[in-house]
Amino acid sequence: MTGRSTSRRRQRGAVLLGVILFTAVASTLLVGAVLLARTHYARAHADADYAKALDLAEAGINYEFHKVSADPDLADQYPGTTYTFGTGQFRVWCTARASDGTETTPWEAPGNLYVYAEGIANGATRTIRVSAKGFAAKGDYAIYTMDSTSVWNGSSLDVTGDIGTNGIYRFSGTPTITGGVYFCGPDAGWFNGVSPGPYPVYRNAARTEYPTVAQKALEMFPPSTHPPGGLAYLKLNNDNATAANPPIVGNSITDSVTIRGPANIYLENLSLAGNKKINFDNTNGPINVWIGPEGGANVARFRGGTAAISPQPEYDPLAPGAIDRRCTLYVATRGGIDIAGNEVMDASIYAYNRDAFNRPYGYMINSGNPIINGQILANQCDINGNITINYRKTLPGPSSIGYYGYDNSWIEIHPR
């Protein structure tokens, strides 16, 4: 009996030991599972906070883009401004793109910039840096005016493209606009607040600025290489005698003439009536007709202008075999230009200048029924006839910045 009892006790001891070992192993596994779950839970929360911090940083970038586009003087500069949203926040600042690697240099418009944004969510922090630059205001402008566009009673305006203004759009006639209407700046809008039709309207907070005719002349003929520069140079040095048939004498055109490009023509008297008109032969290059003197009271009365080759929608100097065939009338006088006749005109009109007191002027009036394949830029534009304008990108773009946005570089600073 003693041997059997001892054997049974041994068996029970072995079972108990097995149970203890199993319990210990199971407990260890359970504790490990709990620790793994807690670690995974903590990691998931940390990852969520990390992702949220990136979202906040991205929000900071977008916030700053909007802010500097509305008013560059309000840009957040280094070390930045912190904005809080519930349990998260972002700190954002702008810097100049310093060539010496110093990325705390204050940014000044209209230069290129970096926008930094640090997103913070429950202690998780992520910082990104995005390069940015200014872009011209959007709009494929068939007509743009600094002061006003007016369509008078009995007249019609048929535009394929957009129209825009820094001022007022007046109407008594019936405009047809296959495009949008852009109002730029705080003073822009419909005359008396009444729209002439169901046009899509876009508003830019800032005015759109363009270089003047005098500035364009100085840019193309700088004093350093073409003294005395600009319109003064063109008055004495032009292609009037060589590019026109018959040659232009005395800076005056009163009879039909053909102008061959490339050419820069300077006129102080342009008066065409009846069947007399200008023909553009732009086969070999662009034609610029400069109408002065700057600030003069003379009115240029223009007819014709059909180009030998209709300019491409937008000249690309990098395209293989590209030839610049743009035709442009630059009007520097206060009297402006009167577009008459019923011809097709493959050319653009640039009638915007400023006086010594920086007061704008420049006038274009339509008193015929022409079709213009190009653009009109003027301080004031009056439609008294029936005019059709088909947008072709030929004029220089605005000198102002419409908005600031992404410029092809996004990096995270010290990613985990």
C-alpha cells in the first residue's frame, strides 16, 4: 500500500507541476499579448498623431498661400505664427530663398519664397518646407482695361475669351461673352451693380497691373544699348523707310500701305478713311507699330491690319522652327486709337500709359464692325460699333502677381 500511495502522490505532483507550468506559460503569453496590444495601440495612436501633424502642416502651407496672395505685406515671417485648432496647431512662416543657405531671411514680395509649416498634434511634430512663387492672375483676356469697358446703346460686343477690368464694366448694348468676366481689385464691378447677362464672374482681391507702353519701349530698346532709349529712340531710329511699301515719310500714314516684318514702325499721324488701310505682312517676323508722341492729343484712326499669316495662339520661342509673327499696335497718346472699318485684324492693341504724376491714360474706341484676332489692353475701351474679338495670346502678361502657389519643391524637415 505504501508504494501505491507514493506513486499516486508523485502522479498528482507531476500533474500539479504541469498545471503550474501551463499557467505560468499562459500567463506569460497573456501578459505578452496585453503588452503587445498596448504597444500596438500606443503605436497606432502615435501614427495617427503623426499623420494628423502632417495634415496640420499641409493646412498651414495652404493657409499661408491664401494669406500672402490676398496681401503679401501680411506674410508670417520667421520664427512664425502659431494657430490652434482644437487639440492640434500649426506654426507657419515665410523666408526668402537665400543663396547662402540662411533660411530665416525675411521674404519680400514679389520674390520667390519658402513657406515652412510645423504641424503639432498631441506632442507629435512634423515640419515641411514648400517652395513658392508668384503667378499671374488667371484669365485669357480678349479685353482688359485698367479703368473701364463700355458697350453703348445700339452697339454689340462678341468676345470669344475672357474680359477683365480693374474698374467698371458699363453696358447699354448687348455683349456676348464666351468666357468669363474678371473683376480685379476692390474698385472693380458692374456699373450700378447690375450684370448685363448670366456670365461666370471671378473676383481677384488685388488689381492686375501691366507695364505701360513707355515701359515696354524701354524694355525693348534700353538706353544703355539704344540711346536715348524707348520711344525717343524709336522716333529717330525705326523701320519706316525700309519695311513699308510705299516708304513711310514724316512718321505719317494717310494712304494705304503694306508693312513687312520684322519691323518697328513709329507714327505720330495715322489717319485712314474710306478704302485706305494698313496691311501687315508678318511672313518673316513680328510687326510693332508705335504711336506717339507720348502723352500727345492726336487720335490714330486705323483701318485694316489683316496679317499675311494669322499669328499662332501663343508664340513659343522654344518650339522648333517657331517664327514670331505677332502684330501689335502700341499707343502712347492720350488721344488713343479709333478702330474703324469692317476688316479682319490679326493684331493686338496696347493703349495704356502713365504720365509724370503716375496717372493712367490710354483710350481705344471702336466705331466700325471689325473682327479682331488678338487682344485689347487699354485704360478705357468704348464700344460704339459692332466688334468681334477672338482671343489670341500675343500681348505681354501682367507685371503684377495674381496669387502665390507651389513651385515644384516639397520636403519634410527631419522626418522620423
